[in-house]
Amino acid sequence: MRTEIATLGEFGLIKHLTEGIKLENESSKYGVGDDAAVLSYPADKQVLVTTDLLMEGVHFDLTYTPLKHLGYKAAVVNFSDIYAMNGTPKQITVSLALSKRFSVEDMDEFYAGLRLACQQYKVDIVGGDTTSSLTGFAISITCIGESDKDKVVYRNGAKDTDLICVSGDLGAAYMGLQLLEREKAVFKGEQDAQPDFSGKEYLLERQLKPEARKDIIEKLATANIVPTSMMDISDGLSSELLHICTQSKAGCRVYEEHIPIDYQTAVMAEEFNMNLTTCAMNGGEDYELLFTVPIADHEKISEMEGVRLIGHITKPELGCALITRDGQEFELKAQGWNPLQENK
Ligand SMILES: [Mg+2]
């Protein structure tokens, strides 16, 4: 079944996609249906706003990304940025540009993923726009969230001797992407080739259906820990560490042996003949949290499940370095995933 978008028209499409949306949050006063949404935040809150633009062929590849997964991921990566400020996401607006290749059913799939993510993270869809594009699919999502006035965490607060922590594990989303790209190449060569993903489900999930670390933000609040700096890992650990250190005017030491890596990531790196630490340090799209805490929180943070201590902040003149298993020091470089630097 394929319904052309033209049969509904722009307003018809928006109405169709946003049908039945109920606003769940106190701060969402009015959503889709007027010239603007109306939000109301209490005076003791700080309002956070983040936005993200995703282009087909640059940020995602529809030959192996189901539209429902894409909808889910497009929402979650924005929630992740709000959590990275120690906040809670509350509303999103969704703007889409579509070529004639896409049908109403395709957009139903995309919105099903988007709405599932919003339901799971308790976020309201309060507006958006759709328009036509000459070629491909473009997605722009803006997310609005809140934080207690004195609890917002920036990138610039890391201090000498603070402990550096990361949640979850690193490099899996990057290995998932490598795997999908390899199967795509195989598929192009042989018509009847079936992709072989058995035993690699975790890597695919990390690439196609990432989650934002709402749970870690809640655990930190329960433990009464306010990080001195924080950001989410979207471009790779090296690159994000350099952001924190530059903005905090500090240096750092991180230890190779403490970088959390899943078993499947290690197996896949071996299969691809790639350096595992390089994948974990520079692979993007993990959406884990990187944060620093005062050394006084050492005991509390080492007991926290799902969080690993990977190093410490130093004085700026010591620079930023990775200490390998055999004790060598390597200066950190930002080789993070940056589509603007790719020669495509
Ligand atoms: Mg971020």
C-alpha cells in the first residue's frame, strides 16, 4: 500500500501524523494546532533548548536504517543532549523535508518510532513543519527541557584532581555501523546474499536504536552528586574529553585499561583488524555520558552501577593524554566523527 503525500497535502499530513497526541507534561500548555505551541515553566527551573539537523546520505543511510528506528534515534539523540546538561527533556518540535520518494506510510513508520521514543522518555510533541525537498529526507528536531536552577551542568566546570567517569560502554555503535556498511557492500555485489548478523545484535542495536542515559541522571540525583562538568558522547570520547578540557582550561589523564568496552565490540574489531582502543576512543554515536566529579565523591561514584572511572583531570600545562596498558603516554587528538571533514 502506498499513499502519495500529495493526496493529503501538507496540512493533511501534519494532522494525520499528530492525530491522538496527548500532552503529558505540566509545562506543555498547548501543542500542535495553532501558530505556536505554548509552554510554561516554573520560576525555579532553567529552560534548556537543543537542536539537531540530520540529512539523508550524510547522517543516515536508508538502505539499512528502518524508518521507525530512524524516528526513534532522531528523538533520542536530542534527549541525550538535554540529559547531558543534567536536565530532563519535556517537549520536541519536528520538522521534515521529503522528496516524492516518500509515502504517507513511510512517514507513519517514522512517526511511530518518534512517538515511541517520546512515550518512553515522557516527552510531548508540540509542533513542527513539513515541506518538500528535491531529493532525499531531512529531519530537524528541537528539544526543550528543564533543570533545577542550581543543577545545570556545563562543559567548563572540571577542576584539577576531579575524577573522569563514563557510563555504559564505548565503540559498539561505531562497530555496528562498520558491520552494516560491510553487509551493504556484500549485498550490492551478490543479489542473493543474506546479511549475517547473528551474535552481533548488540552492535546493531547500539547503532540503530540508541538510548539516552536518563537512568544515570536519576542515579546521580539520588546519590546527591552534581557533576562538575558533563557532556554526551556523540563524536567519540577523545573529542569530547578535549571539549571538556579546553572549556574547563584543564588537562587530563585517561587510562586505556579502564575504558569500558563490550565483548562483541572487541570481537568485531578483531574481525575487522581494527585497533580496539582507537574504535572506543574515536567511534561516534555512543550517546553515553562523560562527566567529572570531585574526588570527594570517589566512594559514591565507584559504587554506582553502569559508571566507570577512567581517569582524572590535571592542571592545563600537563595536556590531555591517554596512558596505554604498557604505561606509554599518547596525546589525545580529536579524530571524532565529523561529516564536514569527510571527502564524500
Ligand atoms: Mg552533546
